[in-house]
Amino acid sequence: MENANYQALELHKILQMLSAKSTVPKAKELALEIEPQTDLDTVKEEMAKTSQTFELTVRYGTPGFYKVQDISAVVKRADQGGILSIKELIEIRRVLSQTDVLCKWFDQLEDKETKLSYLFESLFPQSSLLRRLNTAIIDENSLSDDASPELRSIRRKISRAQLSIRESLDKMIKSSDGKKYMQESIVTIRDGRFVIPVKREFKSNVSGLVHDISSTGSTLFIEPMSVVEANNDIRILAGQEQDEIHRIISEFSIECAQLKDQLISSYKAICQLDLYFSKANLAADMNAMEPSISNDGVIILNKARHPLIDPKKVVPVSFSIGEDYSVLVITGPNTGGKTVVLKTVGLLTLMTMCGLMIPASDGSRISVYKKVLVDIGDQQSIENDLSTFSSHISTIKSILDQADDESLVLLDELGSGTDPVEGAALAVSIIDRIKLFGATLVTTTHYQEIKMYAIDTDGVQNASCQFDIETLKPTYNLVIGFPGKSNAFEISRSLGIDEDIIKHASSLISSENKKFENILDDLEKTKTELEKNNEQALSYKKESEQLRSELEAEKEKFSREKEDILERARLEAQDIVRRVQRESQALIDELDSLRKEKEKEGFAQKAIDARHKQKSTLNKLYLQANPVIEEKDDGYVLPRAIVKGDRVLVWDTKRNGIVITPPDNKGICFVQVGVMKTKVEVGKLRLVEKQQPVKNKNKNKQGSVSAKGVESRMTRKISTELDIRGYAADDGIYAVDSFIDDAVMSGVGIVTIIHGKGTGVLKNAVRAHLKHHPSVKSSRKGLYGEGEDGVTVVELK
């Protein structure tokens, strides 16, 4: 990447990070060669591919990638009739293995219509060829016996022949004469032939061919005539083995040549897929998101983070330009973060144009530009005899020559390095010219004149990097709409400059400048007060929304319960009506029968019996109209007879009532329970002699106070620590919810959740969940001695 503007914004470092995420050597090269795209549709398409790949990795994980080499030249040579080496076949096998892995990964997707589907469709798995290559090749120098039946047969013949020769020579060297002739009792090989070591002085005693002499000359390596023919057979078989190996490799070479286009297509698709999965994994490392993309010059960054600054130290910045103003002037003290803001805006814009997700929060928006023009940092050049100012002006001239309405211009310390009055005037003129071009401009400065210019000029806005006067340290917080102060006097005072010098310097400032500084002070105080009020309002709004949400949930719950109760009541009422109809019809039938028999003997007694039966039936119907689950008898005995006016507890329903009629001879009485009058068996009543005032308002599901439940909650003790190490994220969050509920009910104020560090998945899930938990007031990671990042300390409401 030779573009100086891209270098100034350090895009090359981001691409190096991307390259490091890749595995395939070619994909690493492609990562470093990425250039920002200027066509809106192209940028959107590339961003969509990266974003969808990121989503797929979250759901299905990242497929494994191998360090496959470029096989294009190899298969082209095979296509021209060349015979490949075993090493080259191994490279082809690796490509086929990678293709197989990616195809299996793609097969698991529920929805095959993705932005990367065209790349997966460019993969051509060759299962048969891959299986045979795996079977045939052992390493770069040898083939397996399973490469072909003929090769196995030849090698078996060689093994048998070698065994036969060894047995023959072993007998020779172990014989009484052999022991006397031999230098050592071993069989060795020279020039591929089996020989025995014979002492030089006994050469004439062993008939055979001399193949070698030891370095001392005392030992001759002789091939006995008895095994010459067998050695010749082995030599012939070895030749046949090489011919068979050559034939096998030739067949593989021909088959690879026939699959040339498919193999090259698969390799290219592998490189592209490795690149996109690398983009997704880089986004995961940066906790990045997909911004909305346009080409209207609007940039909105919510809590954006510079990706090259340590995530533990970087301060998120919120930034916007292009809607109400196209020029933003950033002011503030040195080391306050002005340059970091410039670089963050420029780098995140370039990353988006490269199809990379950006480290920012939801709602961020990036515009695509034809040119990104930058003047950042000290570019003093001794070689070209340029001062800092001259170097800046040289760069700005180049920018002015190129800038147009499709350009993003970033200028650091515009007008610095020369006389302040002239520098400020020149800076205003340069801003006017760039504004006239219609470019989007972000610049930093210390000059009061430029701050005033931003206040007075349409389309130009001030912004400031805040500085804490009390601690005399920058907060790195960007505030748009307010010019910032350089705070030179406060910083000098904190560094020990004599107060008289500071007072004298203050007296030298013109009244207009003092007035402007006073206005800035007032604005700063007003802004701080507004921020506090806004934070308080947001807090109240959050609480009210939470209460409303809880009330809505309770309302919905009660509505569901009401519907369930009414439905059950309707069903029970229908059942009761049907039973009443049956019993009433039976009574009517019996009365008709009695009417017919009224003249017969014994009619009066029958009438009395019918009346008793009717009363008994009605009592049963009253009991049926009270469809409450029978409670288990607790052995309670009434201390006295129930009388009218007694206060009682209906054991079935756990509800209090007043007896309005004494029990009849069947043991049934009427009880007033609330607005309902019901018949109840005496055995289901518990006499309430005295009504004690109820202090605890907690009630059980049936509405009565459960002293036992209250006591259990008051006396229950729970641990203030929960250890969920080793849990899956969902299981861990479920355990945390249950633990917090118990802690709240027990009155515990602070608890500790031990989740460990590990991969960070469980830790991040728990901490994200705690931020929105209705019972959590605040949470933080553990301090030194508490478990540090392996625990989270929670303060409960």
C-alpha cells in the first residue's frame, strides 16, 4: 500500500492484523493487497459478505483452514503431459482435504442462500481421488503397499527373496568355517546387493564377487556365488517396483490434469473464503459492528474506538458530521485526544471502504468517499530542506489540488508552525476554500480566531476534547458544539511555573480574548450542568421504563390468570348445571310417580321420604358447586360446636368466613366468605377464636398470611458467592438469576459471582446480563485480591 494518506492513517497495520488472521499463504497476500473501494455498491456488497460471515461464525463456528499452496502451475504442467512428484501430489491432496472440510461445513447451514454461496459453489470435492491419494501416499518419498495390488505383490516377492538370501547367508556365517572367515557375523548390503564381511586373508576361501573394501582394507564385502542369482532377482523386482510406482504416479498425474479447472477453482475459492473468515474473526477480536453505508458525506460514530490502541486504555468517542455542518473544528489542550479523533474517523472510514467491520456501537454510519486526504503529524524533511511549516503547506497544496465534493479531508493543527496571526488567517482561508469545494473537513487547532470563525460561519461547527481542570488531565471525551480551551495557564501552573509569571501572562491577553475565554468558561459550566441533568433525567427515564415494563408484565400475568380462572369456572359451572339438570329431572320423575300413587296406601310416608331425599340431593349439589381439591385431613377437632356468628377458616380454600346458619343434622352449614355464601361440611371448618393483627403483609397464593414462609425467608442464610466456572453461558445466567433472587429475598446487599477468565464467553455473557437485571444496582470486576477479572462483584438494590 503506497498511498501516503492511507499510510498516515495506519491502514496498513490493520491489514497486517487481517493477514495474521489468515492461514492460506495466498489469502495472507490478498489481505495485504486490499485497497479501499470508492464505489458505494461495491463497498456495501463487501461489507455484507463480511457481516454475514461474522454471523455464520457466531452460529456455526469458523471452519478449519490449512496452509495450502498454489497448485495452479502444478496441474497446468500435468495438463501438458508432465509427471508430478509425490510432493506435488501431497499439495493437491491438501487442497482436496481443505475442499472437503469447507463443503462439510457448508452442508450444516440451515439456509444455503448466503453472500458466500457462490464461493462454496466454486468448490469441487473429489472424494474418490482424495481417498485414493490418502491410501497411496505415505510421505514425500514413498508410496504405501496399498497404492495398487501389483505394487503389494512385487514388494511381497522382494521381501520373500530378501528373507531367503538372509537365511542362506546366516547359515554360512554361523558355520564353523564361516566364523573363522568372517570379520563380523552380520549380513549387510552394498550397491543394493546382500554381502558378507570377509577377512582379507581368507578371500580365496569364499567364492564370490567383491563389492566393497573397508577403509582399513582388512575387510572385503563379498557376495557369495550362491546368492548372486537371488540378488539378481531382487534387482529385477526392484526395477519392477519403480516401474509400478511410476505408473501409479502417472495415473494420478493424468487424473489431476483432467480435473485442472476444478482444482484451480477450488484453490481460488479456498483463498477467498479464508480471507472473508479472517475478516469476520478480526471483527470478533475488535468487538466490531456493521455500520450503515452511504455516499452523502454523513459520518456518525457512536462510541467508536481506535482499533490500534489497547482496548483497556482506549476511550470511546462519539462523532458526527455531514448533516448540519460539513466542517468540524476540534480544539482543546495538547495530548487531549484531538489527533486520535482525526485518525479514528479516517481509519474507520477506510476500514469500511475495505469491507471491514468497525469497532463502534450500533447506529454508526459511514460515508464512502472517492478520496481521503490527510495531513497529520510532523512531516519535517531535512533531505528536501523543508521545515515543519513548509512540509505542512506542501501537503495542504496537494490536498487543495485534489479536493472536491467527494473528498474527506483531515488536517491536524492547521496553520501551526508560523506566526500565530498569519497562521490563523491562512487557516481560515484554507478552510473557506475546502468548504467551497464541498468536501467534508475535520481539522484541529489552538487558534481563537478559528474558534470564532466556526461560531460565526454556517456549515462550520466547533468541537472540543474535554479537559478536567481539577485533575489537570484530559478526559478524551469529544463534545460537539462547544469550542475548547487550551488551558495553557492551568497546565503551566500544575507544572510549577511561578504564579507571578502566569498572572503577568494573563494580563497581556487582550480584553477581547479574555472576554472570549470567559464565555468559554460559562459555556463549559453550563454544559457540565446540562450533562448532569441529562444523566439524571436518563436515569429517571430508565427507572420509569423499567417500572412500566414490570407493571405491564404483571398486568399481562394477571390477565392470563384471570382468563384461566374464568375458563375453569365456566367449565365447572357447566358441569354443575348438567348434574343439577339430571338430579332435578330425577326429582320431577319421582314426583310424577308419587302423584299417580297418592290414592294408594302408604302415600304419606312416601312423601316424607321423598322430601328427605330432595334435601339430601340439594346438599350434595351445594358441595358439588364448591369444586375445591380435597385437602388431606390434619386431625383437627373442633374445641366446641359451631354456632351462628363464629369466625372460621375454610380448610379447603384457606379463606376466612363467618357462619350464618348452624350445622344441620347432616353436619352442613352456610358460611359467608367475602361476598359469597356457600355450604360447607363442618369437618372442613377450623374455628378462629381470636383475630390477631397481621403485621407482615406477605401473603401466600391463597391470600392468607404464611408465618412459616415469612419466618423461613427471614431466617434463611445463603452464601454471598456463586461459582459457575465450567458452566455454559445459558446455564450460568440461569444460575445467576436464581442466586440473585435468593440474595434479594434474604436481604443480602453485595454478592460475588465467580466465572473465571477462560475464553471470556461466560464472563462477557454474565456481565452483559447483569447490566439489565432489575435487581442489580451496579456491578464491577474484582479488584486485586478479590479475583480480578475472574469474578464480578454485584451490588443489589
